[in-house]
Amino acid sequence: MARIVKEHEERRTEILDAAQELFFRKGYDETSVNDILEKVGVSKGTFYYYFQSKMALLDQMAERQAHHHLVQWRTIIDDPAMTAVQKLNAVFDRSRSIKARNREMTLLLFRVYYREENDRLRKHFMDKLLAIAGGELARIVEQGVAEGVFDTPYPRDAIRIIFMLSEEVTRDAVDLIEKSLQDPRCAERAVERYRICQHALERILGAAPGSIRFLDPETIRAFFRASAPDTEPRDVEGASRRPVR
């Protein structure tokens, strides 16, 4: 019985992974169920055994991603030794460190994620993330209100607005990265937009200026450097193959 359940989950995960790759590459609306079937190599009956529709598949994909984020944050949220400000900063720090460790892949995903054809996909992911993790993150805000370091009567709505601000400023940063080859000032413009977002975030929470560590200028600048073309030939391990003279 255990072996059958494992095979069931493996097949479901395989379909989800393939669909996510196609959705990112082609866009949700441009990807058909047949595209997914062809990529995974399963029949239409098998697909509909796991998912009632393409939208149901998207819903489960978004739920999977939301739970992944929640697992990353829960140890922080549940830590009784941390203050609310420490917890919120730790959430931001963890998200930044994951992106920084996988900078090139993050850049690639962002460039695809913020395409116009992926607007529906992105909105669905955000709605699911807020539905699953929003209440847990709101506990941090409620703790901050109780500690007297935050001043807002709307903890859950504050989290929603913070996510919306973060999405918007990240979209702007991706646009600036695309323009940075022609205009080297784009990196500092992105840093300034993140500073504006951080200021707005503190005002939404009623937090003291400079208490929230949403911004990391050097991480932002590193993404711009990573997007610059590499003019040196490299081998498969990434080492330079410039001749030694």
C-alpha cells in the first residue's frame, strides 16, 4: 500500500513540475493540457485522475508553493525568544538569502514570472500565498502591536499591502535590470525604489524608522552585476578559459 501511495505522489509531483515549467516558459493561457501531457508522457485520463482541470492544477501548484514558503517562515514565527521586529526582519533576511544563493536562477525566474502573459499565474500564486501564510505572518504584526513597536489595527491587511508593495518594487527592479546595460544608473534607481518601499512598509506598520530591514542595497547591486554579460569564454564548470600568457 505504501509503495502505491508513493507512486501516486511521484506522478502527481511530476505533472506539477512539468506544468510549472511550461507555465513559466509559455504562460498559463498559452499552455494547453496537451502540452503538459506531451511533456510528462501520460494520457489524458491520467491527467484528469489527478486534476479536474488546468485551473485545478494551477491551484494545487500555487498551494504547494505557498506551503513551501510557510515551512521556511514557521520556525521564525513560532520562536518565543524573538521580538516581532526580529521575526519580521528574519523573514525578509531568509527570503533574500535564498535569492542571493541562487542569483542567476532567481534572475531567470523573475524575468519569466513578470512577463505580461504570466499575470494570471502571478496573481494566483500571490492570492494562495496570502490565504495560506498571510494569517501566520499577521501573528508577527499582532505581536508587534502587543509589544508597542507596531501601531496598526489591521494586521492581516498590513501583510497584504506589504506583499503588494514588494511585488511592485520587484517588478520595477526586473525592468531596470533589463535597461541597465544601456544605463548604469539603473542599479541605484532600483536601490532608491526599495528604500521608498521600506519607508512605506514602516509607515503601514507604524514601526520606528530604520527598524525594518527590508532593504539590502548590496544584494540588489549584486543582482545587477550578475545580469551583466560575461564576455570571457568559460568551460562547463564556469572557470575562465582565457589563455594564460
